[in-house]
Amino acid sequence: MRVKQGELLGGASHGVLACVALKRPVREEFTYGVPHAMAENLQVGMRVAVHFSGRREVGIVTALPQSTDVPASRLKNISAVLDEGPVLDEDLMELTRWMGHYYGCSWGEALAAVLPAALKREGGRRQVVRLSPAEGIGQEELASLEDKHVGQYRVLRTLLNASGPLERNELVRKLNISTSPIQTLLKKEWIVAERIDAVTEALSGAPAENRPPPECLMPQQVAAIGAISKPLEAKEFETFLLRGVTGSGKTEVYLEVIKKCLELGRGAIVLVPEIALTPQTVGWFRGRFGQVAVLHSRMTDAQRHDAWKAVRKGEVRVVVGARSALFAPMPDLGVVVVDEEHEPSFKQGSTPRYHGRDLAVVRAKRANAVCILGSATPSLESWLNAKNGRYTLLEMYERAQGGALPSVEVIDLNSVKVNGPFSDPLALAIRETIQRGEQVILFQNRRGFAPVLWCAQCKAVVKCDQCDSSMVFHRKLQRIVCHGCCAERRPPKQCPTCKAPGLRFLGEGSEQVEQAVKSLCPDARVARMDSDSMNSQEDYERVLGQFGAGEVDILVGTQMIAKGLDFPGVTLVGIVSADSSLHLADFRASERTFQLLCQVAGRAGRGELPGRILVQTHAPEHPAIVHAATHDYRAFVEYELPLRDELDYPPYGRIILVVLEDEDEALVEKTANHLGEVLEHHLADDEVQILGPAPAPIALLRNRHRRNFLLKTGPSSELLDKTRNLLQSFVERHHRPRITVDVDPVSML
Ligand code: ADP
Ligand code: ZN
């Protein structure tokens, strides 16, 4: 039976009531009446349809209270009950409530991040777009859009380059556009839309990769597995920080622990960074355990929903996935693994801004499970937790397959001959490696051809019209592109400032590295992997497959290639520039640089042959580089921790980043000043440090002016609560400018 909107209960005190969480940025749940016919089976954790502000929405029942303050005359009834039983168990309900509280969003917003999209609506559809099958949509049409209709131009260009249809939502997200260019192209019939049930899904079908258990485990692996098994068998919560150098066999530890966990009848969740979620990784788990559910952002809603259901029914006991796999509704959870726990990508960049690693610990605790955080270069947060005894530290220093860690040579770019992206020593090493028939990885963490276009006359740099950032030249496209907002146009022939002709390029992006290495080794087969050259998961897998099979000699890439790849034929890794991450306006710049260098270096020498790493830098003395070169994590930590301590930065104190942004600069400034006063007024007596308001590091983005605050609340959780509550009430009172509150941010930009 459906009940019409507004139909009233006889009286709130006799009727059944339900608190419903909706995906609204308001920190409360909403109370509804429950018609008798629906009341019988209603439980916490079930989905219901309700009317809210004139719209029908799906919400989750969070409580079934006895009474309410809402007067009976204003109490609306729920419209329908959508499930037979709860979609979320008690643990996940509790976890999402905690998430909403800690990260400062509503319970409904937290729930929305947890549920598969198919469960958030009453119906669901998936759409792909492809080039019109009609003849002749091609370069001419493309050229006609180039200057006036950039959005349509980019959609058409992407589809012309793609091997097949692309998901509509994915395209909108990737190109950072509104849907209107797609609609216009559909109207013109240059592209067509289709609804399809399922696409071939490379990861879901990843073949089991036979990685048989090693004949014998290394002593350090045995010790780690033994230590983790104890609380696992006793059903006790404990968090382990497994620090093992690259190649020390951490994956084998996870696999053995999960095997034990399954034998005990309990389930396991493994989180890996999205970028490391390759068929290779998934294959290892499939090879060992057979049925493995994979959850990641490229899945269709239907696939995700199927996987979710299988997990909930207990049909699949191992889940591998990116950040959101943490919310897999696994009954009787025994182990949560977070591999590469230091990765910033475990933090979600939009509401709810949760950190997958930190939530993994919370989830494991609720489930009396063990949590394993693994990394060669742990975050300083986890390291300090281990030092303080909150986590148990397990270390593995040796590579499982023997072989020393590759030697790292730092090349001081200030004192060698440099030709384009390569110094003489790097160029020589590349040529020699190719001549020996071995493989090379070249890492350059900037995409495009030249990051800066500048005028030799007036020294001006060509900037984006809407952002405070320089335009990057992309050679194949013959366009300049803003990496902040994706705006693009033809490169100007003359300086926009002084009109002098002949702008110059500065710096080398991955596209230029690819070109330079092709001229250096004309016979080598070169592939490039960055978000420009990779249109889909299929592209990514094809290139990795070719590299693994030895059909590609040199792989050039951005951080897409830094993670989790295991190619025994690689004996040289060249880091074209270690400097770009070193100069970010972020207190974690050194940590990131150190981690990235160690990661990339770990890609070499994984086979029989020794590996060599060459790092080019203008800052050869910088501790992040010096300690990465000697693979000395502890030395780096000892250098970095006191600096953080002195300034009350994490891991010693907690921070909250607040960003205000709007097109109206005066409004941003006024509101920021007002917020500053409010904060001063309420927090002045406490030990909260208020830095700001100040222009954000990217002070203009997509025409929005940005000001920020950095609040250091120290280690106390009461102060964190107080500060966050203050911020939230302020945010609820201001619709403009947009204000985002990020608790424990991982990026200051
Ligand atoms: P990590 O994740 O620590 O970088 P992996 O788990 O990928 O390391 O292991 C590196 C390599 O060593 C893999 O090829 C793996 O099969 C192998 N390996 C792991 N443990 C052993 C062992 N006990 N004996 C021999 N080889 C091992
Ligand atoms: Zn821009």
C-alpha cells in the first residue's frame, strides 16, 4: 500500500515512527510516521521512500523512536518501504554514523557514500555514447568545433580516439564538463547514446594469476603471519603496521593471513589504491582464493550492486577494491588489509571526506577484526601510532627473492650536461640498457609536452583565464590546456601580454619525455602511460600486457606507473625530475617526494638482474632525496618528525582545512573575515591555532576566488569536536560562498 504525501497519523504518540537519514547537508535525521501496514516489518537499516521538500527521495531508517517533538499535524508518513530487510547491518550503520560525526557531514551523506548507486535510487540506468554509425563524422567536424565549442570538441575528440563506446557519466567526469555538449552532439546526431546492460569488465573477469605460494616463507614473513594470527584466532581487534621494503613479500603475508581468516570462517577486505588495482593484483587473489569480489570506481552500478549482494549473502568471502570497498557488507569480518597505506588516494576528495585507511581501523575495531596497514614507506601518522604503541609494528627488511635493493644514483642537474629532459648519464644508461635487451621505466610526474609557455621578451607566462595556473602545452593536440579546470585553446602565436612573437616552452612533461626517448633510441619500442594517452581501463591493461610480454622496451609515465607493477625485465628506472613534488605548497611535500621516489625505485631489479635507479634533481642535498637514495626510511622519519612536531602539524596535531570559494571575490573576503572573527571569538581561549584567512595556494580556480583557513586543533578530540561544530553551524547558515570543511586533509591545495 502506498500512502499519499501528507497523510497524517492519528497521533504521534500511538503511531509508529521512523527516523530517516537523507542525503542532505543537514546534520539531523528526519522523523516520519509509519502507516500500520508498513510498520510490521520495518527495521533500522532499511530503505524507505519519503517526500522531502516536494520531492520523493530514498532514505535509510536510522531509528524507530517512541515519540517525537514534531507536532502530529506536521508529521508526514513515509511513502514506501523499499526492502524486505536491512541493506546495512549494525556495524555499517554505526560506522557511517561515526563517519558523519568525525568528518562533519550528515549521516545521510555518509550513507550515500557507502551504498551502491543502484540502491540509492528506485530505478537505475546506464548509458554509453559512441560516434554516430552514419558515415563521415571525423576530422572535419572536429575542426569545425575547435575554437567555438570546446566542450563538444573535447567530447568528439575523445570518442574519435577511443576504441569503442564510453560511459556517459564517466566522460562528463573525466572531461570535467557539463552534460550540455553531449546533448548538443546527440541532437546533431554526430554521436548516439545507447543503454546497455553490462560492458566487458576487465577486472571482474581478471584471470586467476597463478602465483603459487612460495616453497618456504622468509623468517620475517613467518614472524609477521604468526603475530597477526594470534588476535585473529582470538577474535580480538589489533592494528598492525607492516613496514616491508618493496619486494619483501608483503602480499604473501596478506594472502597467508587471509587464508587463515577464511579457515576460521571469517571474511576479508583488501584495499589497494585505485591506480594499483590492476588485473595482475586481482589475479593473485583469484589464483589463491577462487571467488573474489572486486569493487572499484569504474564498475557499472549494476555490477557493483551484484558484487555487493554476493558479499552480503556470504557467497564471496574476499573483497579486493579501492577506497569504497571498505564498505562491502561483509558478514563476520576477520581481516581488513590496507596496502600502500601511505597513499593519499585513500582519502575521498568530496563529501564525505573520509580517509579509507583511518576508517579501516575503525571498522576493524567494531568487528573485532585485525587491521593490517602495509607499506614500504608508511605515512608519518601510522608510524607515530606504531611508535606510541597504538599499532603493532612488524618490519621486513629483506627482499623475498634475494637481490639487493637497487642502487640509486642521484644526478645533480646543476652540474651535468643536459639535453632536453635527459642528462648525459641518464641518456647513456637508457641506451646501454636497451642495447642489452633489457627494459626501462621513465617516470615524469607531469603530463603534457611543456608545463609552461612563456615570453622571452617580457617574461610573462601564459595563464588560464579562469584559474591562477599556467597553461600546459600538449603537442599531439596542438592545444594549451589548464590542468586545473581543463579549459583548452590553441596556443597563441604571440605573447598575450606584450605581443612579441615566438613564445617559448619551459620544462618537460611526459609527452616530451616520450618524444625525446624515441629520438634517443630510434629502434626501441616506446609506450606512454598517463591520463592523456589512456582512455580506458582496456588501454591501460593492453599497454601493461605488452610491457610484461616484452613487446615494449621503454615505458614512460606519470604516477600511474609508480604503483604495484611487478616486471622482472626492468633494470633501469629513470626519474626525470624529482623536483616537481618537492616544491608544492604543502607541509607534506618532503614526505610525498620521499614516498614517490621509493615507490618508483621499487619497480627496478625485481627479477634476476640487478636494477639501477637514476634520479635527476636540482636539489641533490635535500633529505627527502638523500634518504630515498639510500632506502633509509628511518633516517627520513627522524629528519621529518621533529619539523612536524615543532609546527604542530600531523601526526602530532590534528588539522582542519576550510576553503571558501565564489566568483564574487568581495563576498569571499567578507565571509572569510567574518568566519575569522567567529573562530577567534569562540576558540581564542583554547589552544586552537587559526591560520588565515589567506589566499588558497590556487587562489583562483574556475573563476572562483578561494580563501582558506588552516586550523590546528592539537591532539585533543574535544577541541576537534568543538571546532568542527562551530564550523558546521557556520556552513549551515551560509549558502554562498561555498565552504568546504576538510578534517585531516591530505592535500593543502
Ligand atoms: P611487496 O608487496 O612487499 O613489494 P611482493 O609481495 O610483491 O612484495 O613480493 C615480491 C616478490 O617476491 C613476488 O614476486 C613474490 O612472489 C615473491 N615472494 C614473496 N614471498 C616469497 C618467498 N617466501 N619466497 C620466494 N619468493 C617470494
Ligand atoms: Zn583553468
